[in-house]
Amino acid sequence: MLTIYGVYRSRASRNLWLANEIGLEFRHVPVIQADRLPDPAAPGAPLHSRSAEYLRINPNGRIPAIDDDGLVLAESLAINLYLAKKYGGTLGPADLAEDGLMTSWALWAATEAEPFTLQVLYHMAALPAAERDAGKAAAAVAALAAPFAVLDAALAGSGWLVGGRFTVADINTAEVIRYAQPASALFAAAPRVKAWLAACQSRPAYKAMMAARDQEA
Amino acid sequence: MLTIYGVYRSRASRNLWLANEIGLEFRHVPVIQADRLPDPAAPGAPLHSRSAEYLRINPNGRIPAIDDDGLVLAESLAINLYLAKKYGGTLGPADLAEDGLMTSWALWAATEAEPFTLQVLYHMAALPAAERDAGKAAAAVAALAAPFAVLDAALAGSGWLVGGRFTVADINTAEVIRYAQPASALFAAAPRVKAWLAACQSRPAYKAMMAARDQEA
């Protein structure tokens, strides 16, 4: 039995999308990020990422995490690589070379892109207008020019990142790049990235994830 | 044939240490980080990470990268996971569960630890004294208290991170944690981390890597 911990409005979206792609059955425990709650310690507060109960699952106090028949795993991108290898068929690697490339894209997304795509999300969309910092947004957009160019070039072959087909590498990377969508200039300058993200987000499994996300309280 | 691109004084150290552990033969191309050169564009400048020649290998302009019989791979932690799986025997995962845990530790190290361990390194050791910022050092040390506690707890079982034995997960994580060694208070508060890092760094393959690093021009 697979359990996915983490609300849709979190990095758990990556795992929930992948589970939809595979058609995996799972139990969903909508753990919320503690910093989204005004008072996580209040009686009756919903299950959150810094609760004693959840810290036993992920001592880092981060969502998502999974429990797959007793294997507890954290780090959303690693969870997806694991689930794709175990259950995902052609979404996972066909051999060690593809495994290496898919793992490399996960680390690329986490280190070269996500610190900046998150800044775009916060300062161009997610934060209340009064808390947004135009300077931080501009710096993040500037920092993303080079990674977007690398990603655009990588998509020049088949339009997908690894193996000439849609894989977990596309899901992982697309979910990190999604945070930069408020910065439309980045996508105008990288037309293959724009087309690839649109193709990823047109998949029924992505749409089902987003529909469930929109339903979330 | 395996080629490792990147000087010892870079994240290539991770790959060079692992290659030593396995006894892998490799060609070493000591590409230097462009920002370490006063003028990377000067005639006669050594091969650097933003040279046209190297950008054909890693368009991100980062070291390290490898070429293993034609498979070109970037991201030091992903490279190590790949090499361990392909050539590393018990350094690599025994099954998909260990593979998931080792990949999770790589993403943990890159996102929860490295942004802060690098700040410790820069502002407590690597930068010239006049350029160090005590406030940044203190903030990084404070941010590392939680990840060090998580790491300390993870080592409580066998003293190693995955599978009750020394693996690529220890090499990857130890190399990221090494950057924080100037902050001795962190290690005093996490005695298992201190003992584990000492055990990792007492290995002949690590010492051989550091000896070659010390020889580097």
C-alpha cells in the first residue's frame, strides 16, 4: 500500500501527478506545511509538517513524503524517480544510462532552477501584492535565463528530456519550471520550453492533479 | 573509457573519491571553474568551465561532468549514483528501496545542507578574511542545526546512511557536510555526524583524493 503525505498545494503535486500517470492506487494524507498555518500548535489545527506525528515520518518536517509498503521516503523528486522505477514502466529509465540522466535532471531542477523559480512564484504571484519584491523577482528572472537556455537546447531533439519519450524527468522538471510561469518573458525566449511545458500540462494526469488541487480546501 | 572533468578543488572531488573507492581507471581533465580565473578569455588561459570546448560537454558551464563511453552526465551527486550503480558493487544500491534512499539523500544534501555548508566554507575559511561576513556565517550555522540533527538521528542505527554499510550515500553526503567543518560547534552538537565524517575521511580512497588535491597547482 502506498501513502502520499502532503497537500496538493505543495511539492506533493509532483508525486500526485506521477501516481495519476501510472494509475497507482494510493492513500492521500493531506499534511499541510506548518508555515501556512497561523498557529500550528493550536488545539484542533490540521495535521501539519512540524507536528510530532508527521516528524516521525519525515524528521525534516517537509512535505511530501511517502510510505510504500513500509519504505518511508522523502524528497519529492527522489520519490518520483523511485515510483517511476518501481511502478512506472516507460516513465522510468530503460537502463542505467537513462537512470543517470533522469537523476541528473532531478538534481539540475533542484539546484539550477528551483531556488529561482520559487522566487518568481512568490514575488510575481503567490505573495500578497504588498509583500512582493520587484527586485527579487527581476533577479530571479535574470538568473533563470541561462538554465532556460540549457533546457531549451536539451529539448531540441525529441521535445522530451530523456529517451525520446515522456518520462519522470519531464514531470519532475516541468513541476519545478511551472513555478516560473508568471515570468512569461522567460518562455517567450525559450520556445521549446514553452511548447514542452504546454505538452506536459495538457496530459490528463496533470489536469486531474490540478483539478483535485483546485478542490482542496 | 571514463573521463572525469573538473579540478580536485571542486565538486569533482566527490567523483574522484568514488572512483578511488572502486579502483576505477579514468582520464582526468582538470577543468577549472571560470570564476577562479582573473580573465578566462585571456589567450593561454587554462581550460575552464565556460570555455566553448567545455560548454559542449556541460552547457551549464559547471564542473564536474563525466563522459563514460559516450554517456555525458553532469551533476556531481547524480554522477556518483550512476558510477556506483554501474561499477561500485556494494557502494551502490542492492535494490530499488536502497536506490530510493540513496537518491533521497543526494537531494537532501543538495537542497537542505549544501546551500548553507557552502556559506560556512566561504565565510569561515575560503574567502580572504576581509571579504568574510560573520553575519552570513552565523546565519548558515543556525540554518544547519536542524539538518545536522536529522543527519545525526539517521546515523543512530549502523553509523552509515543506507543499508548498514558504507555506500555512495555516505560519500555524497560527507562531501557536502565537509564544507561545514570550519563550524566545529555544529559537530560538537551532533556527535554521530562527527564520528561518521571522521570514519568517511579516514578511508584510503578519500585520503588519496585529498593528497592529489593538495598536489594540484
